[in-house]
Amino acid sequence: MQLLDGKKVSEDIKNEIAAEVQKMRDKGEKVPHLAAIIVGNDGASLTYVGSKVKACERVGFESTLIKMPSTTSEKELLKKIEELNQDTNIDGFIVQLPLPPQIDTQEVLMAIDPSKDVDGFHPENFGKMALDMSTFIPATPFGILELLERYNVQTQGKHTVVIGRSHIVGRPMSILMGRKGFPGNSTVTLTHSHTKNLNQITSQADIVISALGVPNFLKAEMIKDDAVIIDVGITRVEDPTTEKGYKIVGDVDFENVSKKASYITPVPGGVGPMTIAMLLKNTLLARENGIK
Ligand code: GUN
């Protein structure tokens, strides 16, 4: 079994990005600037956004974190988005999800200028992705593609089973694995809460990408020998023995599944750090393509 070490690969990518930023600095050019909006006080979301901002510092980007109260109205959030759309100093920005229930997520995502939509969630960018056009690819699927590519994991002609159809991970992942090229050229099955006989389907998979958010869901009995296992789950589970009082648990029963798999991502240290690295990569692309 070979570990797909997202921590290490994400460090490599961040070093590559930092070198690009240094070149910009040396030439006296403006360095990339990422902004993130977070609405409310969800602990996990605050942690993720905090990591994104910290990663910006690490590679030499500028960053702006905008915290808005959980009572923020949709109109107030849309106003803030319009400000960021107009701000020529900001190359790209994200609105951390999920949003409080009084706000319509789709309306918010559609308000983001597609040229600054480094999450790749705007319908224009999502559509371009589906049509093989050059665009921002959502950071988590982009990170998984990058891991597969850098470890030269073969995807052509393989059966990829994606578990979970979220707009952020499962849906785009299913599109990307079926696209022409590498990584891609896979035969894809997208499974979800209405899928019947999931075990039967996962047992036929060469590659399983689990983005469900149910700790230890994928068991060794559900996969075939030498399958490639990508674990996107990052659920917080109470653990009084840790300093923070919780630990992060993936969708995959790592201890047993890793004995059968050919490649597997750990949690933590797999897909999570790759997501952040690819958000930075998209921000660098936004800066390079931008007319500033
Ligand atoms: N919430 C969970 N993952 C993501 C992500 O990739 N981007 C945003 N904006 N919110 C998220």
C-alpha cells in the first residue's frame, strides 16, 4: 500500500507557488490577494478559513478575512460581494460554506464575479469545467486530481465510484474523472443517499472517492483488492484525550481498508491540505489572468 501524502504534496505545491510569488515581487508586480468571507461562528468553518488565510501568508500572498455575524441578511452579504467584485486589489475571493439558513447559497454564488471565483462554484465556471474549458476547478476535486497525477495513479479505463453528490466535491469530481485526459478517462458511477446496493457498486470500483462525511463508513468488505481509496471526509469527533477536545475522522475505516488498498489518502494529511494548496493555485491563476 502506498500512502497518497497530501501533506507532503501540498507543501511541494506551496513551495512552487511561493517561488512564483517571489518572481512577481522581484519584478515589482502586485502579488496575489485572496479574500474570504465567513458568515457566523461555526467552529469548523472558522478553522478552515483560518487555515486558508495562514496558507496565504506562507506563500507570500496578501489576504483579507471578512467576518460577518450569523444574523447577516442576504442583501448585506450581496453588498459585500459586490464590493469585492469591484475591488481591483482583490484577485480572488471565496464565501465559506455552509451559510446560515436565511441566505440563499445559490444566489450568493451567482453574485461572485466569475473571474474572481477561485472556488469555481459560479455556474459559468462550473459549466466551463463540465465542457473541458479552461476555468477555476473547485479546490477539493482539483486537489484530488493533482494527487492522482503526482503519484501517477492510472485512471484511464478504470471504474471510479464517487460517494456523495455535493456541489463542492462529489458532483464536480464525477464530471472531472470522466473528462478526456489524465487524470480522467474513467468510467464514473456517482452514488448518493438513494443508491441501492452501494456495497456491490463499491466492490467493483478501481477507485473509490468518498465524500460523505460519515466517520468510518467505508469498510474493507466494501472494496476490492488493490483499489485506490480517496477519503474526503473530515468529521469532527469528540475526543477528550486531545488538546482541542476533538479529532478529525475520515469516511474510511483506514486501519482495515489500508491493508487491502493499493493507494490511500490518510485523514488528516490527505485531501484536506491539498484543498488549501489548490485554492492558492486558483488565486495565482486569477492574478495571472487578471487585468489589473
Ligand atoms: N466549505 C467546505 N468546503 C468548502 C470549499 O471548498 N469552499 C467554500 N467556500 N466553502 C467550503
